[in-house]
Amino acid sequence: MKYIEGYELATSLMHELSPFCKRISIAGSIRRRKAEVGDIELVAIPTWKLEDWRLRCHYRFEKKGNKYWQFYYCNETVDLFLCTEGTWAMNYLIRTGSAEWIHQFMIDIQKVGYCSIDSRLCRIGKDCDVPEPVTGIKEELDIFKLLNMPWVSPENRK
């Protein structure tokens, strides 16, 4: 589908879901403003009411787990990634993509002593037998700052 169609559908669904979420944002190729998008990707911190929404809605669900739901909205595939405040920033970064950019990002962060485990940024290294989750990461920008990496806007994550 064209970007504008995907953006309008994602925005509409996001508004429908927002009463059931502490936070929700568009991710994936729509956030990267690709001319053609394959699906709608949203990242959300749900409240307990999100399950109520799922039970009331008339969408066909393909997958439903603790961290990921896939369903159809206006005949388009939706990937809804569910996270917590502690996993928001890394989830949003990863789910924005692109796959190639994220792959390289993960290689780059390992070079400076970090990794991602269960959508959490973790310290690794000589003094760390077990990766240690980094606390206080609230936004994508926090990740870039901590790693002393320049900000890369979603449109430039190719």
C-alpha cells in the first residue's frame, strides 16, 4: 500500500487503541516514511483493558501472545508489539527498522560493550559474567546518547 494510506490506517487504529494503552506509536516502514509499506506496525504499552478491546473488536486475529499480536485491520496486516516502560525504547528502535539497519546497529553496540536481550539494552564485557540490563532508558534518544552514537532519524535507517 502507499505510505499515505498506511499512515492514515495506522493513525486511525492507533486512536482506536489509545484508550487501552499507556503509550502507543507507529513503527516500521510507516515511521520510516517509505513510499510503499507492506503492513502496519505499532508498538504499545498496554493497560489491562487492551484484552477487553480484543474481545469486543471484530478483527481476525492470526497470532496473540504476551508480546505480539497480529491481526487484520481494513484488510491490512497489523503487527502490534506489546512492551513495558522498561522495554519501550529498545522495542521502538528495533520495530522501526529497517532489518538491515538494526542488524548493523546490534553489531555496533556489541563493539562498545552492549547487547539487546528481551528488548532491553544490557551491558556486557570483561567485568560482567551475565549481561546487566541498563536502567533509566525511556526513549530511543537515551540509547543513542548512552552509546555515544549520533542520532539517526527513522527516515535514514536504511
